[in-house]
Amino acid sequence: GKSREKRRGIRAGMVFLAGNPMVDTSIATTNEYIRHLGLEEGLEPHDLSTSRRVEIFEEVSQNSLAEISPGGSALNTAMALQWTLGKDSDKVSCCTGAIGDDDAGRLLTQACEKARVNAIFQIVPNVLTGRSA
């Protein structure tokens, strides 16, 4: 018989999403650790330099309690769609955006492969992949 996707008319690449793929890092922490990072509880540090943001991301990412996951609204939507459709739906969603030629970019590419998302990323040398910590 026909697969569930063929019966529904669903095919690879049917949903196209464009956005800013990034790596999200979260950690359950204490106020002491927040202060150690030079931050204040409850405040978004808008005035931090890019290099300081990278330092914070690297430190938090190395913490054994850190949870690292793909992020960005388009990529999150593509992955959620693939998960919702199930294992038999291969690459229905296609996501595009720019990533750096770095470990974070490779993590996103691998996560997309695992989630069966067709990732068409522009890889930009000497630029860091977006990160959120």
C-alpha cells in the first residue's frame, strides 16, 4: 500500500523555512554562577562585546550540566514538523540559513540529519555560528 505521506500528498521539501539557525545552550544555575560570569540576574546584557559573549558561551557549554540544542525559530519549526510527521516522513521540511565553519555549525548540520530535516546552509568561513546561552 501507499505510505502515509503519499496518501496525504506530503513529499520531501514541501515545507521551506528560512531563518537564522543557532545553537542554544541552557543550564540550571545559581546567582553566584551568574555573577561569576559578570552578569546580573534577570537582565539581558545588551552591552556585552561579541568576544565576551563567545567567552560566556564557551564556558557555559563546557559545563557538564549544560543542555545544548539546535535553535532559531525556522530550524525549531522544521524539526518540530519532522518530529510530528514521524519517522516515515523523510525531509518534508527544508531549512536554510547561514552558519559558520565551526563546531556549532557542524552540530546543527548533524542535528538536521538526525531529525531528517533537509538543511541547506550557507557556510561562512571566519564567522561564528549564532549562539544563545
